[in-house]
Amino acid sequence: MSSSSPPRVGIIGAGAMGTLFGYHLASRCTVTMMDRNTAVLDAIAHSGLSINDGESQAVATSRSSSALYNSSVLFLFVKAVDTLQALRPFAGELNPSTPVVSLQNGVGNEDAIKTALGGAVPVVLGITTESAFSLSAGHVRNSKSGATILGSGGASPETSRWVAELLSTSGLQTSVVYDIRPHLWGKLVANAAINAVSALLDCEVGAIPANSDAARLSQAIAREAAQVAAALHINLPFSDPWSYITEIIAIGAADKSSMALDLESGHRSEIDHINGAVLAAGRRVGIPTPYNEAVARLIKAKETLRHAAFATSAG
């Protein structure tokens, strides 16, 4: 997949993580950002992408998916609930050999990508501990370096390695593993234990281990998710879920979870793809997950109440 010209990187989703990865990739690639929020695209077109107080990186922006059809690689940084809608315009238009890279939350993204684009699409799945918090459109705070792990969701090993090299040479620590499923489930365990608790308490994630009641709830959620993974014969990449979770929390301790921010802004959360995914998998393998079910129902209730409040204020 080598070429004399810079790789053409398409990024769908110009939020915090899209901005962070777009900034790094723009150092050696031709990057085009797409987002449904036109105000965000206008700001990026005017000022570029920036991290902390560093100089900005210029990137192209587009309101139309057609500008990304000729991408060498397509990165997805939309919420898991928006994957199908974001990719449908690419069906039959994207080069069949173009890898689609998902670092999204949840464990159902591969199926959603292939539903939208066909089962033969070369999907690269991954997780990242990179932390980004939006300060303004195209401008994020990145407090501590993380790491990204990639694996195949249908892409060839060579394609996965090419994407990893692209990220590594752009300044993002990246590695490739043979089986990405343990890492996806490891991330799911952490997200299940962190995101909903932060959203329900409307607090920074660093408050969770500092509060004994929040910590006990988070531990119980993680324990259930780990039990489901074990029943699925998935070997998690850690022996102690809570130690792993506290390490993840430490990276972005001063920030609220993405789910908390979704509820604040009136957006749909990824609860069905996180705690809901644990609940569904638990039912399939006969593992009770009452804590995950409880927080999933509470988040859904809170979403309904917030939606009604936003609708009332808009009216």
C-alpha cells in the first residue's frame, strides 16, 4: 500500500478523538474531515486542528461524503449509534480495498460497518487510551500520551500493519495484535464501569475511585462484564479489572465521560453498545448482569427526561 504521494486520510467525525488523530495524521498525510455539524467544519476550515497550545495543522473539510470516496484509509470517529448512518453514503462508492478503521466504543462496530459497506470491506478494529477533551471546535486538550492497539476485523495482516505504521509515524504509539477481541472486551469492561457511572453522577471520571459508593458500583459492573467475557472464552488482557480501570481513569481523571457529555448536550448515548452489550451477551451465555442492566435502564430513563427537557426548552 505504498505510494509516492502522501496517503489520503478520510476522517468521519470531528469531535475530540477525530481532532486528536486528525492533527497527528496531518503531519504526514492529506487529511479531509467530515462532520454533520457545519459550524465545527467551518471553524476547522478557518483555524485548522490544534492540541493544547501547539501550532495548528491545516486540513481539508467537507460536508459531503463524496470528498472522502478516494481515501487511502477511512477512520470512523462517530458514536457507535451513528455508524450505519455515517457509512451508508459510502456504499458502492468507496474503493473496495480501502480499509475502514474503527476505534469506537462497544463490540458491535464491525457488524455495523459490514452491514453498511458489505462483508468484504477490510475493517481494522482497535482500542486507544489516548485522551482528548474538546476545548473548542478543532482544538483539544491532550494531557497524557496513550497507546493504540489494532487488529483485523477482516483486513489482511499487511493492511493492519500499514495502518499501524501510518499512526506510529504520525506520532501516535501504535501496535498490532493477532486477535483484537480480548482488547475490545477489555475496553468494554472499562467503559461499562466508567461511562455510565460518570454520566449518572454527572462527575469527572476521577471522582469514581475517590468515592467509596461509586467505586463499589463501578467494580460490580466490571466484575459482571469480566464474567461474561470469561463465559465467551475471551481472555482479557488483564488479571485484575479494577486495577486496569483505575489506570484508564488516571489518564483522563479531570474529564467527564463521553456518555456524561452526551447527556449534557441531549445526544443519544452509547449505552446500548456498552452496558447494553454486556447485558445482551450475558443473556446469551446465561450470566446474570443485574448491575449493568440497572445502570442501562437508569441511563435510558435519564436520556428520556433530558430529551423531554430539551424539547420543552426548544419549544
